[in-house]
Amino acid sequence: MTNLAIAAKGLRKSYGDKVVLNGIDLAVPEGTIFSLLGPNGAGKTTAVKILSTLTGADDGQIRVGGHDLAAEPQAVRAAIGVTGQFSAVDGLITGEENMLLMADLHHLSKREGRRVAAELLERFDLTAAAKKPAATYSGGMKRRLDIAMTLVGNPRIIFLDEPTTGLDPRSRHNMWEIVRELVSDGVTVFLTTQYLEEADELADRIAVLNDGRIAAEGTADELKRQIPGGHIRLRFTDPGTYQSAASAMRDITRDDEALSLQIPSDGSQRELRSILDWLDSVGIEADELTVHTPDLDDVFFALTGTGRTDQPKEGVR
């Protein structure tokens, strides 16, 4: 049985009359990337704060890193690292000094602290800038330094709360590579993000949080298959073959100008094989076959009633 890095059952949290988390369950296997999606104000950051001991839950059973969060908060803190939406980097001191400060907080000796700091600065390509004030760093450099600081304590579970917000596309892709490297080393990553493409690229499993509840959970492909609109498109170059196929098939959408047929489909291998077998049986050969499935934008819109997650909003997240 797969060991769970994070397990929560019946997690609840309210602020006054506002119910933020309404009894959610989470199960995150070790060495995986789990992404929590949701509209602004859905409670993603609140979930991270609870799981990382930064705030208390009203109810629920929670284990992180094998430790009961309520009974062993110090053990949980020793097992985790947290990088929030906003960098914890002190811009008034150098990158190296930021690292050494974090080493002191983890009670490393001066010699060990300098060794760990040097290794992480090199790993995150920050050695050349190590002696410069962090205020002079680009957004991507600050994010890399932020994660390097998080790794000083060698955490096995890392919470990344919207880590690429405000970064340019190249810096975002660089951050994705860093996350993949962490997981290849056995680290578990709990990721919240505004970018659906990010969850699609990185996450082993995705949960969509809406109105305080988990609206759906699964792999990116599993979530996409839950949403209608998938189809298989057959395109023909010969009008006669096109007409033969169109006459022989039911429940299709025709495009006579493009000589193409659209067949409703969930995009599964089983359904695709069935269509190919049928085409072979009737002696019809399409010149082009493409499978179209809903993307995470479609999933997000269908489950939450909103189509955008890229506009930050003040308040509970």
C-alpha cells in the first residue's frame, strides 16, 4: 500500500460566518506532486496554512509526514518546507546571508550551514549572485532563492503556494524543472497554482476546490474525461469517401466544406479502437484522425462556474 505524505479527513475551517473548508478529504502519496486548484477565495492558501501548522483547523483528522498534526506539530514542522505566494527573501541582505540565516534557524553549525548554503546556491544557479543584495535579483532568481532557503532543513514534504505567480514564462518553466527535480529526489510537493497549464504539466493528481468542498479529484486526463465536449475528428480528401462515411455514421457533426466528421468521444483508447475497427470493417479510410478532449480550462469552468484563475483577489484564498 502506498504511504501517504499527507492525509486529511473531514478538514473544516471557518472565519466567522464564512465557511472556507467544509469537510474536505486529502490523500497525497509520498514522492508525488499534488495540485490543489480553485477560484480565488476558494480556500487553497487556508488549506496550506493548516497542513503546514501555520493556522489551526476547526475540525478534522490530519497526518503530515506520518505525524498527527494536532498532537505532534513540531515533528510536522521538522518534516516540511513552505514557500508562499510572496517571497520570504530579505532583500536588504545578500543571497548567501539569506541562506546562512535560514541555516541558523535550523540550528546548523556554522561550518555545516556554510556547506549547505554553498551546495544549494550552486544547485539553483545562484553562486555568481550570492554576494549581491537579494533586492537586485530578478523575480525568477528570488523564487529560486526562496526554494533554496526552504530546502536548508532537508524537508521531505514541500508546500508551494502559487510559487510562479508574477514570473515570466521562461522563469515559470525553469521553476517547473526545479519542482520535477525535487520529486525525482523523493520529495513530495503540494502545489497550489493560478495556472491550469502548470497543474496539467506537473501534477500526478489534481483536486478542484470549490465552495469549501472538493468538486473533483483525479489525474489531469481523468478530470478532462469527466467533461462533455470531447470528440474524434475524421478528415477526408476524397469527397466520395467523405459522403460514404457521413451516410454510414450516426450522431455525428458534419463539415461539408472541410470534408470532416466529428464524432462525440471521451477520448479513451477503448472508444478510439472501436471507431477504427468499424472504419476497417466498412472499408473506409480517413486521411486524418485527431482526438480532441476538453482541457483543464474546460474542467475548471464546468466545476467552478468561472473561467479564469489569473486575477489575484484580496482576502481568503
